[in-house]
Amino acid sequence: MANSIKQKQQQRLGVLTAGFLCAAACILIFQVDGSEKPAVSVSGPVALKAISDARKLMRKSKWQDAAEVLREHAISGNPEVLYEFGRMLSYGWGTPRDLDKARDKLLLAVLHEFPKRAATAYELGRLYQKSAGPDCHRIAFEWFSKAADWGHAKSYAELGRHYARGIGVEKDLNAAMVQYKMAAELGSASAILSFANLLASEENLAEIGIDAAQLIAGAIPLLEAEAASGRASSAKVLGRLFRDGLFVSADLLLAERWLRRSALLGDTGGMHDLAQLLIRSDTAEDNVAEAIEWLQAAAERGDGSALTALGRLHVSSRFGLSSDEAIGFFERGIKAGHPGSMSELAEIYLDGVLAHSNRKRAEELAARAASLGHKGAIALLRRIELKSLKTSKTNSPLATGATFLISSK
């Protein structure tokens, strides 16, 4: 009976088979057109207690215990539990990262009308961003669009990023600006930073009458309040702001303070950025052990930036690390969908030093990273194309001095 109800819900929502591979599996995406009402979820006390217990364990950094609590209760089909457990599977928090299982949990959750439905659509967008396949970024864009329709502020910011970089949709800076502005108006402080960056970086947007520095000045108190209340992402944004000196005076001590808070709150991006800051500091040798520990902690949770950074450190054999282990980190980074790992491994296959030369594989990886807007990969693709052109000219009959017999027939 339960299976029959679930099948009817899926039929009402509509199922589109994409016909390609994403994260090594055939992907299904539920298209919610609003013609039928979703199943209304009523949270039971058992499910609510499970979520509460899991969150308490997370605050104590007992991620594995939290994952087990949610795993045990996910079988009930409660959307709140499915949402929380799907996120843990997606990011590798306390459980091995598994995009296929994360997708399944989130797709089941989004069938229901419940408070985190928009957030579930947002997480599906994030998941498809990490997945491999020619249409994954378009599908990610669609999920962010659905989440934005439901009022999710961060989804507007992601839509802005897709438009600004032309990922999964045609590049449109004006559309990007509209999306970032919507996110900022809904209170996404990190979107304000992205919006300000767009305004500052694009000359054709410079005359619209909005002061990027003024936007940031207004966002900082909001970010500080969010970070102080325990929002790791806001602490990370502040750390990056003061690290890079974007519209504010650079302050590395303040940057370290905010990035450390973000890392301690469990944000893998904060862990990565703190590690990089420690490595680049004047007293880097004193901070190496801590920096590598933070990178490893982020890598264990499937963070692509951390995996790429560890791979690069191994390639350079810095701090006594072995170059033999570099490829393994890059392969894990590629599984996490990080373009930096794709570009780095493409370089390795092209150079043929740490691995057997494989120009075809190098070109595939570089093309995939370039499609994600990675500038190094775009340059690498040009190098591969030039190398191929030179090789074809060198191997041509004219270049080798071959003699042609021209038939008179």
C-alpha cells in the first residue's frame, strides 16, 4: 500500500529520465510543476527527537553517531529525517560520501510539503553541481530555480553564479545581477559579497548606480551577527573578505580569527581556507602540522578544494609529503566534482611524469574542468590543441618530405 501511494506521488510530480550518467548512475529528476499538491508531511515526535538528538551530537562533533541516528530513522520516510540524512551523505559528514544515496533520500523528501522543502531542492541543486554528466549543471540550475520559487535565499545566489559564469545556462550578467540582488534582499549576506564582486569585476555593470563597497559595509554587521550565532558559512565569508581585502582593508589576523571559527563550526571550506592561510603565513613552518590536519579533516568529509590542495602539496613534495600519493587525492577530488583536481590530473597525464602519458584522458579532464569555468583548464585546453596541431603538421607528408606521385588520370 505504501509503495502504491509513493508511486502515485511520483506520477503526480512527473519523472523525467535524463538519459545520461551522473555520479556513475542514471539520473532521475522530479519536475514539480505545481499542478498537484505534494504530500503533506506531519512530523511525528519520534522523528523530531531523532533530528534533535542528531543535531546535539553534531554540535559535539560526534558526526558518526549523528549519522547513525538519522540512518536508523530514515527508513520511516519522514521528510525531515530524509533531508538531514541526505545532506550528511552528500557532504560525507559522519558517513562515507555517497551522491547516489544522497540523491535518493533528497528526492523522496522533496515529494512532501514540509518546512525544509525549499532547502531540499537547494541541496539537490548542490548535489547535481558535484555530479558528472553533460546535463548535470543544467539540472542543478533547474533545482535551484525550483528552490528559489519556494523562497530559498541561497538558491537565488546560486542562480546568480550560474548566470554569471554560464554554467548550465547561457551566460547573462544582467540576469546574474537580478538573482544576486534577490538573494541579498532575502538576507543572504554571502550573496551580497558575490553581488559586489560582480559589480566590481564587470565594466558594463559599473554605471548602474550601485556602490559595491557600500553594499559590503552594510553586509558586514549581518555577517558578524550570523557568525556569532554559530553560522559557519558567514564566518567563512568574513574570513575571506578580510583575507583578500575585498572592499575592506586586508587584515590577516582578523581573517584567521573568522576562518578558525568557521572551521571549528565544521565548515569544510573554512577548514581549507584556514589551512591555506596558515601555510602562506610568515611563520608557515610552525603552522604546517596544523594546516595539514585541517586539510585532512576537510578531505575526509569529501571537500574537493581540500583534496586538490593536498594533491598539490604532494606533487610539490612540500613538507616531506610524497608525490606518489598525489594522484589518489586528485582522483578523489574529481569524484567530489572539483575542477582544480580535474585540471591538475590533466596536467599530470599530459606531462607523463607521475603517470603514463595519456593525452586523450588529459583532454577529457581539461574539457570537463573548463566547462566549469576553471581558467587554468581553459588555458591547458589551448595548450593541448596547439600541441595536437604541431604534431599533425610534423607528421604530415609535406613535413616529412614524402614524394607524391600525381596521377594524370
